[in-house]
Amino acid sequence: MSLLLDLLLAIVAFLGHFALAVWLFNRLHAVPWPVKRIKILERLLLLVAAIVAIAFAVHTLLAGGLFFAPPGWNLWKLYAAFSLVMAGLAVPLWVLPKLGERVPAALLANETQVIDVEAKLGYAPIAGTQARVLARFPGNEYLRLSVHRKELRIPGLPPALEGLSIAHLSDLHMLGNLTEEFYAEVVAATQALSPDVVCITGDILEHPACLPWIPRTLGRLTAPEGRYFIIGNHEKRLPAVAPLREAMVAAGYVDLGSRTEQAQWRGEPVWLSGSERPWFGSEPPPPDDDRMQDSRALRVLLSHSPDQFPFAVQSGYDLMLAGHTHGGQIRLPGIGALIAPSWYGWRYAGGTYDLGSTIMHVSRGISGKQSIRWRCPPEIALLVLRS
Ligand SMILES: [Fe+2]
């Protein structure tokens, strides 16, 4: 009986240890530290978590139990007790919110179409050893573009903007693991949706060798009411971000990084802001409605990280577009995303959310540093605004 109880406690303690490691991993990628420091800490965290887990399992097996054998207290029992507390904390912080997840009423419709880029091209547009190895991973969906048409209800939407469509792209991660042809397919699929507006929410480029792709891919995308972008944390890996910003502006995009500007969509005034926090610049200044005739002008915030959601709510934005969390990239059946680089963990990994009177759309993104997506295909979203 005590052996069975010991085994059960050891399993729960192991889950607590795993939950703590995931919690730390997600927060580590939400802070604005230098890339090198994050990489070192990430490896250290994974190494320590793995060594402790293996040593914990070996000790439990060799000792013939955890709490009941051998008698008395030792370091492993103390760590097991700590891990049990972590597992206990995971219930209110993780399990209960997961069970309470819902699709917000603001998401009126969501139609999906899948484009198998490998089948369309007749070859896999990948390069490099990592991408080739991961391409063999069963069920890897990273070449299966998921094109969504989502209707979002925006309370108080001006009548002129009824039905306006925004193509939301994010996290393209042009670094060379996917070839330029893949991005040309992304652009073609987006253009086929005939968007009125294009918004790109960061992590566009992370290797300078891919900079010439910008005019040949994103530069060919057109939208009658405007194209906008911000950059994300992976642009920290570039030697300099100015060439990317210049290439995007030369390709016809408006740089919204740390800025707020007035625009006209269908002749209707709108406020557009961009936040690249916590990695670049400062929060954009709040829209100044006094300078506008119509105080109910639509307010849209582009933010790489969904962690700026409370900022968007406080600043009165109607719609916030974000990326960064990639949907988790690997979504386990019944559990969903585990790894999501955010202070909120998996909560804003991908999808539509509402808080106060702000709607947030978090894109699963197009690619990622690791060429793996399981039950989490890359996403092109066309957001159709409804009143
Ligand atoms: Fe990203």
C-alpha cells in the first residue's frame, strides 16, 4: 500500500517538477534580456531540469520508494515535497483556466482552408540540416498553411468599416530553414484573400542573408487601405534592425514601431499604434481623440507580444493584433500548448481573446526557429470586421 502511494506521490512530484520547468521556460522568453544571456539560461534550465528529473527517478527506484523508504528526511524528499507543492499550484494556475477556456462571443465565424505547400510546389521548400531532420518528424505540419477567415464583432465599429478585412501575418522568421519559395506561397495565399489592409506583427527577419527576400515576397503584397508592420524579439538577433525597417518601408509598409498615427480607411479616420515592447522602443503614445472630429474612431494596436493586452485594454484599443507565441508550435491532445514565451504562459498562445472592450487576435505565426509544428499549423488570418 505504502509502495503504491509512494509511486503515486513520485509521479505527482515529477509533474510538479515538469510544470515548474515549463513555467520558468515560458517567462524566460518573455523578458527583454540580451539574446546570449537568454540562450545560456535556457540551456542551463533544460540541463538542470533533465538532470534533476533523471536523478530523482533513479534515486526513487534504487531506494525502493520516495517518502516511506528509506526512513527520515533527505534532500530528495525535500525536493519531492517542494515539487508536490508546485503540482498543487498547477491546479488553480493551469488546469482550472484550461477547463474554463472558451471562444469569445466576438468571434462570429471562423472558416479554414489548408494549403499543402509541399504538394503544391512538388518539393519541400526547406534548407539546412535541422529543417531536413525535423521534416521527417511524423505529423509535422510546418509546410501546411492554414488560411483562416475570421469575422470579429467590434462594438461601435463605424458603418463605413463594416466588412473591412485585415490580413494578419506574424512570425515569418526568415532565417533560411524555409526557402524564399515558401514565403512567396504565403504572399500568394494572402493576396488571394484580397485584403483591404495588411498588418505584420513582428519576427519578420532573423538572418541578414534573407533581407533581399523582403521586396520579392512581402513587397509584392498589395492592400488598398494600407500595409503596416512592427518588429519582434527575434530581430534582436540581427546585427542591426535599420536595414529591415528601411526595406519594409521601401516595400510600401508603414513602420508603426513605438508610434501612433492617424490613417484613413475607406475615408474613415482610424488610430494605429505599434508596440515592440519589451524588446524595442517605448509604448506608443495613446491616440489623441481631441485632434479627431469623430471620437469613436477605430483604435488598432499592433504588438509583437500578447503580454501588452492589459496595456491595450487600459488605452482603449478596440482591436489588438499580436504574435510571438506561435500557438505553442506543439499542441498535445487534450492539453494544448505548453511552451509559449509569455508572462501568461499558454493562455494567449493563439486565437481570439476579449478583455474589457478590447478584442485581441494572436496569430500562430508562419514559421519559427525550430521547423516543427504539431497539431499547430502555420496561420494566415483574414480578419473581417463586423459591427
Ligand atoms: Fe516568433
